[in-house]
Amino acid sequence: MKNIFMLMVLCASLLLNTKASAQEIELFSKGDADVVFSMSKAQWNRNVVAIDQSGDGLLKGEPTYGFTLVTTNPTGYLAVAPRYEKDEKPSFISVTIGYKKEIAGLITNKAFNDALTLAKSHLLPAYEIDGEMDTIPGGVYTKFMYFGIYESKQNQ
């Protein structure tokens, strides 16, 4: 459980830091991906329940495909959700970052693209990552980044 919690704290602090450059932002490291891809659905769900009960993160969703683990800070939230088609290991990892409207205007397309390019270079050849950014006005969170992390076909 400690590995997963530390992963979430590190990711949240970097991803939600609007002043960090692309070189400072590590969307999801190879080590983080190794940890999550090594967990069965039961292991992941147990860890998320324990983190939720400790108050260090929030459990969202239901256990069928794997819980979502959410952490928040004053600028937004980070949600990590491995998706399990089989119980042994996830098919992919979904990472969502939501920025509050006060911060959203500071997040540029260039910063997003630079961070995604850097993440790809860190994760290859073991993993592939894709992502997109969207703005949805009107809510507490208005800028969203969505990422999918997959095991490389050559690594399966």
C-alpha cells in the first residue's frame, strides 16, 4: 500500500503544480507503471480501500473493473484508475487530472504537449501513453487532462 500512496502523492504534487516545466513533470514514471501493472485487481482494490480508510485518498467507483484512487490539493485532483478486463493485471491505466477554474487558464497546450512527449520518452519501450486535454466551462474543475498508459505490444 505504501508504494501506491507514495506514487499518488508524487504524481499529484507534480501534476498539479502549474509552475512546473515539462522537464519537472513526470506524468507517470516507468516505475509507477511497473507497480500498477504488477497488481491484480484484488490487490489494487485492497490498496485503494486502505488508502481511503486512512484518509490519504478517496475511493471512487465500484470494484468490478478496479476502483479509482483520487487525490486532491488546492489546485485540483488526480485520479488513477487501472482498468481490468482480467483479474490478474490491468489492460491499461487511466490517469485524469482536473484543474480548478482559477488555475485552468495557466495550463497551455504547449505545456501539455511537452509533458506528454517527455512522458513518452520515459515510458518507452515498456509502455505507451496517449493523452488529450479538454476545457469544460461552468464547474469547479474546468481544465482536464486525460491519459491512457498501455503495455507496449512488444512487451506483452
